[in-house]
Amino acid sequence: MNESRFGPDRGLPKRVSVIDVGPRDGLQSEPAYVSAQDKIDLINGLIDAGVRHLEVTSFVSPRAVPQLRDAADVLKGIDRSRGAVLTALVPNEKGAERAVEAGVDAMVVFMSASQSHNLKNVNRTRDQSLAGFEAICRIAEAAGIDVYGAIATSFGCPFEGNVPVGEVVRIARAYRDMGITKLSLGDTTGMATPPLVAERVQALKADVPEADIALHFHNTRGLGLVCVYAGLMEGVTRVEASVGGLGGCPFVPRATGNICTEDLVYMLEECGMETGIDLKKLIAVSRRIEGVIGRSLPGQVMKAGHRLDLHPTDSVRTANG
């Protein structure tokens, strides 16, 4: 009998922390407003399904992202009795102050490894972004709130092409020097490949060993879960995904959604890794938000169900001839 090439005994982690970013990254580009109550129901449903880390909103200007203008109201309605960690994106000091007032568990600062994308995304150079984060860190420290750092376009830029690994490392070092050690490498453009993932994770482990790395992939070219697997093989244990596969950066041409949380959980558990998430409940949450959005979402497991979900033989016709 051939030994399995999958599972914790083959270099994969025993447990993976799945971070759902759907309520923020997934919904931010939706053209029709999703009500605060629908957002609250989505987040509480994810928590009930066992998701313990969520990016729930962003304290950006309502003019920049109208969909998330209800950030404070959403935070008020979330069930916090189960100990889920609720994070929110903050772009500047004003956003940080609002996040403190709303009671977030952690703030996320974000910038791009690509100069061109950073200018498009936040209208700042990379160095200007880094300089602005110092004030956010001071506000967060005074409030006793952690700060995480996201690096968008870590695997490629739609305007510049390849992004040097040295730029990703430079930003990670700058984050570390500000006291930020939880980092997310973002594949904002769906340009990641397994070799790029391995290269960047290895570089960070060598040059910024303090970094606790999470991976954030979009499925633009169909390699999202393959790239997750490449990261797991390098020892990464935190992965961001979006319920139903919602999402897509508004500042990237032809961008598509994030990798789907249900598809990710299904793959991880079928490969012997624990997530603590109830897949059936998660699928139900995805189907509900699909109804709220009003269109078919790209998640596959939410459509097909688990591979061992059986059906009566008379549920399909019998072939003739």
C-alpha cells in the first residue's frame, strides 16, 4: 500500500487558522448596498460556524467605500460571546480613532509592494504609507489594540509585472520595526504561483523571522488553492479567504474574487488538517449571502456539497439504451 503524501505527517500543519475577510474585502466592491443587519447576520453566521478570526469592516472614508459606511453599527451588532477576533482595516489616524471607539480587537494597516498599485489604491507612495502607519500604531498602542500589516500585490502587479521579493521583505522589516509582526501577503491581482509563494515565504522567514505570516489569495487565474497548499508546505498556518468567494480589488483590471472559505475548509480537512469550522453550517451561510447579493457566487463546495453527501438513486433519470 502506498503511504499518503498528504496530511500532517507529510510536512503539512496539523491545524490551520482560517480568517474570513468576506464581510470587508468581499463586500467592499458590491455596487448595491448590503444593509448593516445583513452584514451582522453574515458575521454572526460565520462565528456560529466556527470561524474565529474575521475581518469585519473598514474605517475608511464613506466617500471612498460607500458599502462600508456602517462600520460602527456593524461592530455593535456582532455576537462577541464566543471569543472571535474581529479586525478592521484602517487607512489613517482618523480611521484608527474610529476603530478604537467601535471596539475592534485589532487594526489592519495596508499598502502595496508595488508603487503603481499603492498610488492607485490609496493615492500615496509606499514611503508615505509607511510613515502614516506610525501614528496609527501609537493610537493602537495607547488603546491596547494589536496592529496587523497587509502587503498587497506581494506576488505581482497588473501595472508593473513582477514585484521584486526585496520590496516585500523591505516592507515586512518596516512593519517589524513598528512592532507589527502579524503580516498578510496579499495576492491582490491573482498573479501568485506556487514557486512565487515558496520564494516569498522563505525570504521572510530568513530575513524577518519574527513575522507570523498569513496568505491572502485571489482566484483570478484558478491557482488560489494550489498557492495555499504551497504556503502550507512552507509552514504557513494562517490563511485568509472570503465566504462564497466574494470579492475583487476595485483597483485591478478584470479582478475576480478571493479564494472561497468553504472550498478552503473542504480542502484542508480532506487533507487531514483541522480548522474547527463546521462545513455544513459554513455552506448554509454562503448560500444565504448569495441570496442577499442576488447572483451566483463562485464557490464550488456551496454548490456541490461535501463529496460524501449522498443522493437517492431516483433523484436523477436513468439512461435509456
